[in-house]
Amino acid sequence: MREPAWRRTGKTPDYRFSLANERTFLAWVRTALALLAGAIAIDQLAPEIAPPLIRIILCMVLAVIGAVLAIVSYRRWAHQEQAMRNDEELPHSWLMLGMTVIVSLAAIVFAILILVQP
């Protein structure tokens, strides 16, 4: 696979910062995998949590959010790496706020579903 053009610009950052950036990327990928696992778990292990249509929608929403998170986390890693190579300020990311809102909403929805279960 060809190296991205931005990897040939600027100077190579201190390896400690690159590795820290990579660990952060991997943490976001683990979060994406957890969302996918949660979607599968709800579908397979908790079919009685909600009517089938609502359960399918919840599972699909979690799976799509997991997929989007995996893609966005790669882009975030690349932008951080580019900024370090070019001695620029690290770019701001909406990712942490977005994931906080999504996980909070999911917790509220699941709490309500559990409370209203017959």
C-alpha cells in the first residue's frame, strides 16, 4: 500500500508522540468495537428488551455509530499526525463531545426500555 502524501511532508515527530497518538486511535477503535458488540448483544441476548422494530433500529443505530466512529478515529489520527509533522497546533475534535452525547442518550434509552418492560 502506498504511503499517504502527507507522510512525506514536514519532519518526523518524536516517536513518543506518534505512539501516544496511535494508542489514542486504538482506544477509539476499541470503543467502536464495543458499540458493535453492544448492538449484537442486544439483538442476540436481549430480544425481549423492546419490540422487534425498536430493537432492530437501536441495534442498527449502534452499529452505524460504531462504523462511523472507526472511520472518524482514523481521520483524527491522521490529522493529529499531520499537525505534529508540520509543527502546527493539534486540531480540535468534536469526537469526545459527540461520543459523550451518544453514550448518554443510549444509556437513557436503555434505562427507559428496562423500566417499561412488562
